[in-house]
Amino acid sequence: MTYIKKKLINGRTYPYLTKSIRLPDGKVRSIQKLIRDKDLSIEELEKKYLDYFIEKERGLYMDYALKTYETNPIFNKTQIGKIEEIKVDYLYTLKNFSREQFRDVFDRFTANFTYESNAIEGNSLTLKDVAIVMFDNRVIEGKDLREIYETRNSRKVMDFVLRNRFKIRERDIIKLHEMLMKDIDTRTGYKKFPNYIIGSDVELTPPEKVKEEMDGLIEWYHEVISRIHPLQVSALFHGRFERIHPFEDGNGRVGRFLSNIILLKNKYPPIIIRKTQRDSYIKCLEDFHRGYTPNLERFFLDKYKKTYRKFFSMYLRYIR
């Protein structure tokens, strides 16, 4: 919220354009700018001093993150600073979108996310096909109905994600899986038989231990989210989830949605993992399963920056 605050200094009153910022811990900080253009409206002043307020807000979020989150060689102080800069720019961009602009941008994101995520799992629809299925509600002639349903279901799930309808808890994760598998597979709920990743010798969690390990993963998330950077948590959660592989089918797609739920709930822009990066992505997951986490953390950090540049950064210059 931006407003004018008057200060009495040495017997004189000075107007300051003031913006209140609520940090992730709930505490409110204020940014102030002395104004001399008394005839301008608050909206005009916000536009005039936008760069000043963006820079100051970046500083507040950076200071908060560096004081709050643990660091490591990947999520070091420099990288956390860059992550927070992107977060502030992203939030400013969203704030200035109209409802129609928001829908258009996230329709584009949803189509790309769905195309790439499903393609990683072997779905043959092109990006144009995905857009036709999603936005024209048409079936692509000659394509497997499973591929059509995967696309339609992903659109519905992303709508729920963007409306903040999912939390990191068991019933929501199971609901997310059910939505993704609608009309595709009746085997919902946790797996009842062992499953495997083709081409990998990593042993996944057996069915009888899935409930215990998923409970442990969810508990871990709520314990660490206040002290480990949310982007790092998103990466680590993804690795652990894929190691459990709790469902008969759809684990990769569910896992990638959950990673973005973590980011969006903590006000960070979402990420896309591209099908062209599938080999690198699988290798990072295999390294993670063998106890080496940095490659997956580095991979998520890279996707965070690249996805922001492709889908959101271009809009910031138009609001300045």
C-alpha cells in the first residue's frame, strides 16, 4: 500500500511517499521518498519513483533472505540476492497487470509448462496442439486420447495452482494426482505395487512405506521452509518426492506441479523444465537419489532464472 505520510522536522512539515512492505515473516517495513511534486497524484508519484521503490524493496527482501535462509555453495549470498531481485521484479509486474493481461501471460505459461512437462514423459502433442486442446477445446485428429486428457487435466490443475487452492499436505497432493489422472487411470491414491524408473537402477520406495515417507516429506517441508530458501526447498522436495514415487503413474508431472506450488505459495515465479533438458534433468535426479544434491539445486536455480527471463521480465520495462 502506498500513501502520503507527513513528517514534522525542525518545525516544518515534509510529505513523503510511503510504501508498506510485508515480509515473509509477517513484519511490515516502510520505504519512504521525500516528494516535492505536490500537485501530482499518488498514482503519478508511484510511476515517477517506481525505480526508486523497486530498488529499495529489492534491498529489503535481500536483507531478509540473507538473514533468514541458510546458505551453501549453490545458494550462496550472491545467488540468493539475484533470486530476490527477480522475485521483487516479478511481484511488481504482476501488480501492474490487468485481469486480462494476467490471464494472457499465464495462459501462455500454462501452455508451455504443460507441453514441456508432458513431453518429458513422452506425450507427442506439439505446443500448437496443446494450445488448441487447452483454449479451443478441440481434439487433435490422430492423437492418443490419453495425450489429450493429460493436456486438459493439466490446464485444470494449473488453474487450481494459480488460485492457491493447493497446500503441501497429503490430501491436496492426492487430489492433485486424481485431477491429473482423470479419464486416464483409475489407480488413484498411493501405489499398491512396486514401480520402477525405466533405465535406472535406483530403488524407489516400496508401497508399504510410501505413507510413512510422504508424511515425513510433508513434515520436513513445513519444518525447513522458514530457514531454507524456498527455491532450494522446491528442488529438494522434488528430488525426495521423485525418490518416493508414491503413485502408480504420473509422478513426474505431479512432482513438477508441486515444485511450482512451493514457489508460488512463497511469491516466487514458477519454473519450466524443458524436454530438451530431459537428459540433464534425469541425471540430476539420479545424482540426488544417490545422495548428491548440488546438481539438482543448480538445475532448479538455472531454470528459475531462464523461465523468468522468457515469460515475465519483458513486461517490467513497460510499467516503468
